[in-house]
Amino acid sequence: MEDNLTGKTCFVIMPFGEKKDIDGQPVNFDVIYKDFIKDAVEGLNLKCIRCDEIAEAGWIHSKMFEYIFSADVAVVDITSLNPNVFYELGIRHALKKSVTVLIRKAGTPTPFNIQGFQMLEYKPDDSQNLESGKQKIREFIKNGIAGQVLDSPIYEVLDNLKVERKPKRIGTKNTYLYPIAKVAGKEVGMITGDIQNIKEIDVWVNSENTNMQMARHFERSISATIRYLGAKRDRAGRVIEDLVANELRKEVGDTDVPAGIVVPTGSGELQKSHNVKKIFHAASVMGQVGRGYMPITEIAECVRNSLKLIDSDEMAAESIQSILFPLMGTGTTRLDSNEISRQLIDAAISYVEENPQTKVQKIYFLAYHEEDLNICRHILEHESRIAHSKV
């Protein structure tokens, strides 16, 4: 089928097995799910899942809530007027403003609270009707995703409502490396957890603004952490010499630098404490009046320019074999983490393929949250330029 929404998911809310409709007639909901709903959804290349198909261990309700919240699409069959179905529909309407498709067997009455909403009908024993119903479901999904049509009554009233989930941090340090197929000995991957626990990488990249003004020591950012750990401190942990920030200021002065430029400095006290040889300050964000700092348009240039710098004459005397990038542009800026991560990883792989004699052996991206790790692993495990092991 020409329509392709690969990577998106659909969660189906409906009864299981054979149940009776409002008129006491039996309906095999497993057949309706498999032959009608799932066939319609998978025709768009969406991943379709129902609660009974969740194969993970743990409390089933927690997994159900996760899918209700995270699924791009929900299809809800109200045919049996099942209280559980309406409960889950209410949760979906509270968490998502759009792309919730309501369906029912023809003749099913609509409860007062959801009257007025578009309802797609189907006839279980009419194959022609089911085929046309599948097409209607597909059209509803495509239009909803393309235009983000508002179909939640809650968001119609509370139009400024916003639901956000706090990312779950990764506490432990783990390394995931993937060999680049065309260039032997070169790897790209992720390292997880707090950057303060990382002591085996030669260069740390600092995602900085075009002003090249490092964050204050105790702010929650990579810039602040590098600045503090790189500074000389007294026994009480108070900064007595701001080594990295001072060197950066000396390098660039008081003027802005072009977007994407990478400015190298020493690592200060990080050389002794974390074995970091250099800090590369990448101009990955720029200030905008009234909007704060936003990522630059070509953020992948920061990756390419950092790798070029390693291979430059300026770094010829340095024994640099590994580099650590933050996932620049995926933090509080609310850009599409999947797309930005894909751009950064693509830039790293492309540079190595184009420059197979590069000094760098290992390119890491810092996965601070579980979402970061899952996104990067998915990208790399489906990347054709990675040498995947054969099982």
C-alpha cells in the first residue's frame, strides 16, 4: 500500500473473545480485531497492538496506561458498551488531544457523553461493509496524523492543557558500540548515565550557545558540569580558578561565533579526574528574543566540525581516539528527538566513511534518559551502514 506511517503505533481498546452486544447477539471481538481493525491499521504500516498482546512482565495496567499515552493512534470499539472500554477511552481523551478513532457495530446506541463524535460503523457479517470500513479507518488515521485534528472533548474545553512525562534518567553507565561496516576498527554508539561517571573518553563536546558563554556552575546542563569539574576547587568544593570558562573566553572574546563552529580548549582539572584531553565547545544553539535558546538549523554541522577538528593540524600532536557528544538539540527545546538524533548519528557515520583514516576510533553519544537510549538504539540497529552481527 502506498500509505506508509512506519514507526508509528496504534493501541486498540476493545473487549477480548466472544461477548454479547446490546441486543444480546454474540460478537467475536478477536475476529473483529484480527480481520478488521488490525488489517486496516497494518495496511498503513503502523504497529498495531491490543492489551492482551503485551508480552512484557509486570502489572498489566501500567503497560496499558503506557500504550494509551504513547500510541500515535487509538482505535476504540464501544460495541459492547463495556465499562472498561469507556474507562480507557476517558484516559485516552485526557492524555491525547487527537487521533482517537471510535468504532461500533451498526445499531449500537451512542452514550450521551460521547454523542456528537464521529463514529465509524461496521457490520461483522458483511464483507463488503468491512472492506469499506477498513478504508474509512485508514482515512481517519491519515487525516488525524497529518492535521492533528482535535477529537478529545477535554482539549476542546481546556485548550491550553498540556500533558508531559518526565524522562526517566539512566543511573548506571553502560556502553553500546556498533561497528561501521565500511571502515574497520571504527565504532559509533552510546554511553549511558551521568557524564560525571565517564572517565574513558578523550574529548567531551560541550553543547554551547553562539555567545560561547558557559552555564553557571550548578545549573543542570552539560556546560555547567564541564565548567565546574574543569575548574580548580578548594577543599570545600568552591571554585577558585575557572580554568575552562576562562580559556574559552580568552579564545573567543566578547563576540558571537558562527553557528556550528567548534572551539577547542583544554579540559582543566578534568584531565586528572576524568582523563579528558580536550573540551570542544560546539555552537549548537543561539539566542532569540522572547524565545530563549533554540538549536541552530544545521545542528549536525557540530558533529562534522568536531570530527574535522580531531583530524586537523591543530590537533596533530594530540593522541585522540574517542569523542563524546551530547544529543544536541533534543533537550528542553522540544524538537523531534528522533529526527535530531538521526541527523547527529548520520553525520558521525558519514564523516568516518568519507574519512576512513580519521584518528577517531570510537564516537559516543550520551544517552542520559531511557528515551534517548531507545531512540539511538533503534536508529543504529536499523542502520544499513552498521555491521550487524549474524545470529
